[in-house]
Amino acid sequence: MRSKTFEILGTVAISAAVLISAAHAQPEDSPNKAFAPFKIGEGLYYVGASDYAAYLIATKAGLVVIDGGDAVVGKQVVQNIRTLGFDPSQVKVLLNTHEHFDHAGGLAEIKRAAPGAKFYASAADGAIVAKGGRGDPFLKGERFYYEPVTPDVILKDGQQVSLGGWTITAHITGGHTPGCTTWTFPVTVAGKTRQALDHCSSSVLPGYKLGKTETYPGQTSDYEKSFATWKSLPCEVFIASHGKFFNMKAKKAALDAGKADAFVDPEGCKRFYAGAEAAFRAELKRQNP
């Protein structure tokens, strides 16, 4: 049951968001419901919504933002940065895990608040963000499109992005999208330097085709390579593009209760990948008996 949950998380989030109108009140369980920002570690903050995640890194040379949620969450990210006492115009680097609307749809809003920010993206996903979601091999139609943002820098696998003493490494982990990007970086939590991993997504959306027929050419091989990469990367502080992937709300409750290292969860990271890979392999076998 747990592995099946990982398989459908992405679509649950997408389906929920499609039904939401910015002009109406958000349901309690909405994935883009406003969520109070909070500190995860020294210089690392959560600035996303109830499930669509976004992160702020405060360096001595300016701010880094990873992901923008959808169009609704983009506004929340900007406000959350202000709530934490930072100036959104000081965002110097804008990063993205992947091009789906629930992670890239709010990037334009952040870029408006920080017109000087450089947007870094993988070649495959950056090309789709530059077209506002058009060109995605699976999510097609106006409801999945968003305001485009053109990348300033095209990232290669293993490329590092540095600002103000922080170094963030891009790992191209395709499958969920062709250029899905997982980010790793060191961060101090509870007085100790840990290795953080911001997981892109490993979800196999219902409707994805794997094996002999694929949603995009090479998708099955991309998943295989990505699982090998994810399992090889150090993962002590486990965060991700969706809060559900790393039990964000439960860990935030533990943090509020005084557990300073609540987001340090290497075993949880291993369990997540074991479940996600099992879901992928089960779906691959189902489609290719």
C-alpha cells in the first residue's frame, strides 16, 4: 500500500490543483493552501504551501529560491519571504525541480519580485518552462499551462550553482519529466553540518507508458538511471518538491515541539526511495508482462 501511495502522489496533487480557482476559497486539504514559512536549518527555510513545496536559502550575497509552486503559490512564496524578514528583490538565483505547473507555475511571480534573479534550469525542462508548460509529453491542455519564464542558465548534470558561500549541485534525474532536477547541498542543522537532498519526483503518473511504448523516448531508462543516482546520493536532510513526499507536516509538528533536527531523516529518505522504486518496477511489469 505504501509503495502505491508514492505512485499516485503526483497525480493527486495535479488533480486537486486543477479544480482550484484562485478566485475561490481553498479547501482545507488543497495542496496550494497557504502555509506559514519556517526554518529548517541555518539559512534554509520552507516558503511553500501546504503541499506544493518551495525553499529559501539565505546567503551572505543574496537569496536563492527553489521552486515556485503554481500561480497561487508563487504569490505565497513572495509573501513568505517577506514574513521571514527578507526582501524578495534580493533573490539572486531561482532554481526549479521540474517543469510541471505545480512547481513552475509560480516562477514568473517570483521573477517579477526579483527581476535581477537568474533562472537556472535543465535543458529538457527549461525548454518547457520557457513555453509555459507547452510541450510537456503528458500534461496537455490549457489547465496545465502557466506564465512562461526563460532560463538564463542551462544546467548540465553535476553542475554547481554557488552564491554567498553556498554551493548547490544539480543532478538531472529524469523519468517523471525528462529534465527533472534533484538538488543537493550541505546545511547546518542543530549545530551539525548535514547533507540536504531536495528530491525532484520519482512518481509514475497514471497514464505514463513504460517499457516497449513510452510517454517520451528513453523514459524507462531515465527512471532506471535516476533511481541509481538517488540511492547513491547522501541524504540526511530529506526535502522534496511535494511536502507529502517527506512528511513535511509531521516533521514541522515535531520541530514545533522542540525537536531541532526534525528534518534530519536519512532512514526516511531510504524508505521513500525503496517504496518509489518498488512502485515503478511494479508498474513497468504490469505494462510489460
